[in-house]
Amino acid sequence: MDRQKVVGMALQSESKTSSRLPYEGIRVIEFTHMVMGPTCGMVLADLGAEVIKVEPIGHGHAGDATRNLLGSGAGFFPLFNRNKQSLALDLQSAQGKEAALRLIATADIVTENFKTGTMQKLGLDYETLKRLNPKLIYVSLKGFLPGPYEHRTALDEVVQMMGGLAYMTGRPGDPLRAGSSVNDIMGGMFGAMGAMAALAQRAHTGQGQEVQSALFENNVLLVAQHMMQYQVTGKAAAPMPARISAWAIYDVFEVKDGEQIFLAVVSDTAWQIFCNVMDCADLFSDPRLKTNNERVLARDWLIPLLRERLRVHSKQHLSHVFEQNALPYAPITAPQELLDDPHLKATGGLAPVELNDGRQVSTVLLPLTLNQERLKVRTSAPHLGEHNPSILSSLGYSPEEIKQLSNPQDADALEPPPHQPHPTSTPNQG
């Protein structure tokens, strides 16, 4: 065989290897709803795992409740359930439960984020399932890890309030939740990380294990820096709006035409550059402003002075000046404006998906690259029960049995459940 042919075969083999996603061949069965559990599955699915979302039907259920949420929950289902398959089953029936058990026998990972005790009542808890499948990795995503709080019903907002994050985000005496489901999303990510670690360990031991991730403990990690600050300095961290900044210029400024921009000057070198490009030679020569710490102590009169000087400039002008001189800045941006962000568009950070009603929209990809490529959306969020025929057929069910499992007696007249006021998410409620 000539050298050119050998090289060609090697390149072809390398191309096939590099195009394979890390978790191809891993099967995940997902019993989740809302945000935390589906985020865990989304991460694994984006990385190539086959994720089958088991959704409830019958007994007043018509799939994951987030399919029908309004307001702040309207984007949950299409965002967190891409690259998944949907299997609709009545788990309260003997036939539905048997189908779930057949499926779990083929799985590498099961994930669930229902209220403590729910999966046990269904006979789908880890202690039961590990006897069926000893290699199974079982990921429980809860409000709290086992302990005094585990019986409580948790929401992202609940743990932000009790876990110090709302205290740090709001003004003194006015706790304020963060403007995103930060604990749900990060808690789901830690669940996925735990599943990955368990897969690596299983490769050595041949055994599965239970993995747990929780909202409260996730939130505590988010405020751990403030907890450590108190122990190191003996001083409690002040809420962010009332903090004494470590940097003299680290603020949002209102500029020309009522627009806003965040500007930062975080070193003495940066101060010199700022004063030079903004024609503030008088400030640079002021002996009271020589060092960052001196400028921090002078903030009471320095910041109002800078607000007046910067007010005459446009946001575009200041953005250009700061970018050209490597000074940190950020236009104040609303989430919907990011759909037209040039960086996200140029780097492929947004991808098209189709909603269940047929509309085309954009979704945000995981913030990482493999081999310098973003992880793709292979399929949009599935229709309820879309994959019942293919999945159940692979488990040995006949067409008639598949029809019966997919249409329980009381599901024919089902309508979506009425909308209920929705906080943020209910990751550990059954």
C-alpha cells in the first residue's frame, strides 16, 4: 500500500474520530421537569448522549407541565429539551411502569428531579433500579442534599433567599433574586458533571452509583467567596449595591441621550490611559488620586465629577475609546438584544430550532467548544410522545401494544392543564 493511500486512510479515520461526540452510545432516561433536571439532560444530550425524556400521560397529565407555561416559563421547554426524544407513558399503570422498567434495563443513566419520595412510590428509586441494572448511574437533582432541610419544597428563589444570594444582589434591606434561574441551571450542570464522573468511575469498577445535586448547596457555592471574605477579614460582605468597591471606577454611567454603559478602570496604568484619552489631565495630576486605593477613598467626589464629564459622550463613542485602549466596558444590554449580538452570530453561539407550533427561533448553545467547534442542535425539542413508536418497538412491543401504551383510556379527552401562577421552577416537586 503506497504512502499517500495510508495517509489518506489515517486522515479519514481521524476525521471520523474527531466528529464523534464524547457521549455517543450513552443512553440517558430522564424523569424530569421544569429547569434543573432538564438542564442536566440537555448538557448530556448536547455532548452526544441519547436522552429519552419520559413524560406523564393519563390521570390528568399531558406531558411535562413546562410545555404549557406562560410568561417567564414560556421558553423553558424548547430551550432545555433540545436533542432529546419524548416517550409518553402512564407510569401509574402497570403497563406503563413495565415499559419504563424495560427501558431502564437498557440505560446507562437515569435522571430525576421530583420531590423526595415520588420515585420511590413509583418503584423507580435507585435502590430498586440498581437490582435491575447494577451498572446504572442514577442522578437525583433535589432542593437539598440529605439532611435537616431535605423535606422542604425548594425553588430557585427559595434557596436564593435562604442562601445569601438575594441578600448580596439587592440593596440593604431589600433582598432581590438574580435575574435568571441560576441555581436551577448550575445545579443541572453539576448533576451532569456528577454523571460524567460516575461514568469514568464505572469504567474502572463496572458498577453504577447514585449521584446527587441540589439547589441549596449550589447556591452556597455561589456565595462562598463572601463567606470566605468574612472569615479572612472578620468583616461581613455588604450587599453588592452598597459594597465598597475594590476599584475606584467600576460603575454604570448615564451618558448622552439617556443611554447607559458600564465603565471600569482597575489599575494605575489604566487610570493613566483613561485620563489621557478622556482629556482628564487635571485628574491625573491631582495628588489625591495617584493610586487606586486613594481613588477609592475619593469616590464620594470623584464619581459625581466623572458622571458630569462622561454625560456629554455617546455610548458608541465611549465604547470605541475603551475598546481601542483595552479598558473594560459594557453597554447595558437586555436579553432579547443578544439575539442580534454580532459576536454570538459570528461565533455560532446561537442556533435555529423549531418550536412545537412550527415557528423558527434561535436558541443558545453550551458555552464551550470541542475541536474549535460549538456543540450543535441536532433536533429541536420533541413533540409529546413523538418517539413512542420507535422506542417501544425497540423494546419488543407490538404495534397494538404501542397504541395502547401511547393512548391510555383517560388520555383521549386530555387537554393541557390550566396555567398556574409560576414562580421560576419547581425542580424537586413531584
